[in-house]
Amino acid sequence: QKALASSERVFEVLDKDRETDRKTASEKIEVKKGKVTFHDVGFSYNGKDPVLRGMSFEVEAGETIALVGPSGVGKSTVINLLLKFYDNQSGRILIDDHEIKDLDHHEVRDMMSLVPQETILFSGSVMDNIRYGNLEASDAEVTEAARAANAHNFIMELSDGYNTEIGERGVQISGGQRQRLAIARAILKDPVILLLDEATSALDSESESLVQEATHNLMQNRTSFVIAHRLSTVKNSDKIAVMDQGKVVELGNHDDLISKGGLYKSLHDLQFK
Ligand code: ADP
């Protein structure tokens, strides 16, 4: 009975249309800068309940934008659309001047790094786990990325340094250490666009400041989208997009939005005070 239910799901997946990619490999479009525009984007997961309804904003190349808003408002959905896990049903999403629907999904994912809330480590050495960000990186490049991610020192304290086995069967490392490994992976990949879903789990204050510094290093010189859970991250963003009912209702930096006294101010008072 169990297998029957599971195999139905397997066939559902097999029957799905492949991801829509309009361009062929020979027509590769190069995205260099990483300016992102959402123009009146509408999206629904099931085709009937709208999640994004006319979402519009623009982020210049190299800027950091924090997505803020009540839970369930569609912050992760914005990230899902950027990664082409789903296609928007209306409006336009542009990276530089290219519509995302015209870009190949491999191409799109190659230029982005996602740092999720929960870092997934696989069984293998620390070196392998970081190198997952760029399989062609040399050992020296991996070490350099680990340094920039504030991970080098704790790695050197592990029993076997970079060769220490981690993951399911290896040594256990703390939440803050996992996050720094994820950041090292992303630094190694050197993406044009960074998508960061900040971890909600509380870290001790030393870990917290190491993670923050590493995050700061990672965001330099690239367009960054952050689903922020820490006030410091939001405050330091070039732009804050406050979302409500599937669209951006306020856009500006921290000081602008506080003095405006709208939704951001109330969210801020509620969440961070
Ligand atoms: P946020 O990140 O702001 O908390 P999400 O983007 O995760 O919000 O979710 C927005 C809405 O879309 C919610 O109502 C959520 O239940 C729904 N949703 C999110 N992911 C999926 C999915 N994969 N399939 C169907 N509905 C989803």
C-alpha cells in the first residue's frame, strides 16, 4: 500500500513537463552585473491562490536588499522565482536586461548562490564540503574561502584539520560553524547574485559576530537578497523591501522607513525591540 502511494508520486514527477528554457546552449546570454528587476510580478503555486500580486522593485548591481514582512507573505517565493524553481505567471523578472524566462536554468543557478537557513553537510571531509561550492577549486582556494568565512580557525582545531570527516557519520559541529561552512562554499562559488536566508536559530554572541562578519565579506561586490532575521542585517542593507499581501508596500533604507512610521516601523518595533 505504501509503495503504491509513493509510486504515484514518482509518476507525477516523471509526467511533469521539463523546465521551460527558451534558449539553447548556443545562444548563451552572459549576465555580468547582476541588477535585478521585478516588474508587476504575479505568482501562485497552485494556480488559484495568489502569493505574489504585482510585486515590483529594482536592485542595482552590487546592492543588498532585505526582504521583510510577516511570515507567509512570499519572501522565500521571491527567492524560488529567482532560482527558477518556478516560473512567474505574470509580469517580468529581469537580470540585467534579460528576462529570466529566456535564461537557461543552469545558467541562472550558476550565477547564484543560495545560503539556506539550515546548511546541509554531506558525509565527507571539511575540504570536500566547502569545495562543493566550486568543484574545480584548488586546496589553496578552499582555504582562502574558509578564512574569509571565519571558518579557518575552527577547522584547524578539528582533529584532522581540513581532512576531518563531518556530516552524518563524522564529528558534530555547531550551528554557527555550519553556517560559516555554508558561507565559505558561497565565497568559493563567487556568485553574481547571493540569496541568503538568514538562520533564525540563536547563536552565542561570539559565533554571532563571526557569522556576521563572514556574511558581510560574502556580500561585498555582489547583488544580495537577504531574508533577514537580525536587525543588524536589515539596518545595513542598501534597500529594504517591505512586503504585504504579495507586493512591496514600502521600499527604502532603515532610516527612511523608520521616519515614515508605516509597516516597517511597526514590524521593527514588534520584532526587534
Ligand atoms: P515567507 O518566506 O514570507 O514566509 P513563503 O514565500 O514561504 O513566505 O510563502 C508564501 C505563501 O506561499 C504561503 O502561503 C505558503 O504557504 C505558500 N507556499 C510556499 N511554498 C509553497 C510551495 N512549495 N507550494 C505551495 N505553496 C507554497
